[in-house]
Amino acid sequence: MTRREIIAKTIAHEPTEYVPYSFDMTSKIAAAVHEWLADSGKLADDGFIGDYFQFVGPGAPAGFKAENVGGALYKDEFGCIWDYSAERREVGDHGCLYKPALAAPSLKGYVFPNGAAPGRFDHVDADGLTKSGKYIVLGITGLFDTCWHLRGFENFLGDLADSESSFAKEALDLGTEFICGIVNATPPCVNGVRFTEDWGLQKGLMMSPVLWRKLLKPCLKKMYDAARSRGFNVIIHSCGDITDILPDLIEIGAEVVNPIQPEAMDVHKVKREYGRDLTFYGGIGSQSTLVYGTVQDVIDEVEDRVRTVGKDGGYIIGPAGAAPCDAKLENIFKLVELCMNGLKIKIN
């Protein structure tokens, strides 16, 4: 079977011999892994780790180029300014929001970008992706993150809580239209869509579940419906503890949940309670084991995840969030080695 077929069976909770794997890694860690594998002659057939996923992302619309506004500062199509300096990138690859597009909670005079604008997928080699045998994932910034980028994080949380203002709902509606436009323009070589946004803290949501259900849930359902109508699996990413809304996510069509951080969620509990309906993706501690643990800790955690979360399928193993720049390389190397060597699933 191809990697694509194995992932499809995993999401469908059909038996496979091995647990598939996919790694989120910062570019610094990815470069170190590539060098280690190349030096040891262990590069997989894809020239890297043999990841089961291949991510693609939407580009800017035709004719748009991010504007350099000084130094490492760039303005995107939303009008947000990002700091891509080396200092900011040391902790990750996404840079840091330097200045949001909207100083006040008003969309008056603001033109929201068009997700379906021509040119967003001109860079995608659809035939090459299909022939790779990998499961192709459209990685897209999710709704909550798209909207808070417009206003700044704290400001948008305040906007959500302001029951007298219509701004948050208007922004969420426009964000939903934008994301659905991207999904509808996505080439058919894609197999799944990962909507990446963070709702969780180390303990619970960063907003009340009531507010999440009132404002975000209806919009998310439209996005997930758009993906499923194209035949794409729905993969959601949210760091932190989102246990309270897992039943809601199941209800609106989510199929895969990432990264299930063991520092924030009880991975065994969510498998027991929601494993019939969801496939879990991630689960290896990027805040704990990979940074502070030993190689033996990595081995022990991998064995636990395969035995428990991987039991009867429905599990894609990998770091719980992008393997951070301060992770111990020996721990990353061991995790990669274990996955590449094959992790057998226990079937009842």
C-alpha cells in the first residue's frame, strides 16, 4: 500500500500493520535531521524521513507580493505586518505579528482578501504530488488565527467578549468566506485539509466553551462542510487542552485532531472516550519529553502511544506540535529512527 492508502485506512479506523507517522518540525530541527540521515546513509525514498504526509499551502493571489516595509518587516495581503528577523525565527518559522491590520474594531473601508483569487495554487505540481504516493494535506491558517491577526491577539479576545459589538461576528463571517474560497479553489490532488488555529491553553480553552460554540462553531461547520464536499478529510490543529469541545468537533465533521499535547490533554482518556470517532495525530511531548527527557524517555513514550492511542488504529504518531528549536537532537533522532523502522499496532 502507498502512504496515502495507509493514512486513508487509518482515518477510516481500518487495520494497518504499522502506525503511520508525520512530523511537524521547525526548519532548524529539520535541517539537523536531514544532515544526520544523510551522513548515516538512512535517507528515505523521499529524500528525508519518509513522512506519510506532504503538505502544500495556498500562495498569494496572482500579482501580489509581500511588501517590505523596513528591515525584516513585511506586509501581507491582509495588511498585517510581520517580523521575520532571525531573532524571531529562532523560536519557530512563522515570524511574529508586528502590527495588526486594524487598530480599531471596525471593518469600515477594509477590503477582505479573496480566498478564491486566481494564482493561489499556481505553484502546485499536482501530477508530482499524486505520483508521490503520499497523503497530500492542504495546510491553511484557521479561522480564529486569521481573525486575531487582523486585530492583535488580546484585542480580538476582547472583541469576542464584547456582546454589544458586531465586529467579531462580521470578521469571523468574512474569515469563513475567505477560507471556504481557498478550499473550493484547492486542486483535487489534495486528500485532506488541516485547519490550523489554537483555541487551547494548558488547561481548558482560552475562551468559554459557550462563546466558542456561539461564535466559532457555526463558522467552522461551514469550513468543514466545504472541505468534505470536495472529498477532503478534515484535520484540525489546536494546541492546548481542547477536551471540552471534542464532542462538538465530531458533530461538525472533524475527523483528525492534532497535536494532542500530552502536557495539556490526557491522551489516554481522549482515546478511550473519542477514539471511535476521531483519529489522533501527534502525541509525543514537544514541551516535555523531546526537550527535557532522555532517549529512554522517548522510547518509553513512543511505546506507550503505540500500545494505547494506537490500539485498534486511528493514530498518526509525531511530535505534539512542531519539534522546537531547543529539543535535544538525540531525542529527535531516536523518534525519527523508531518511526522509520516501523511501529507495529496492537489489534484486538
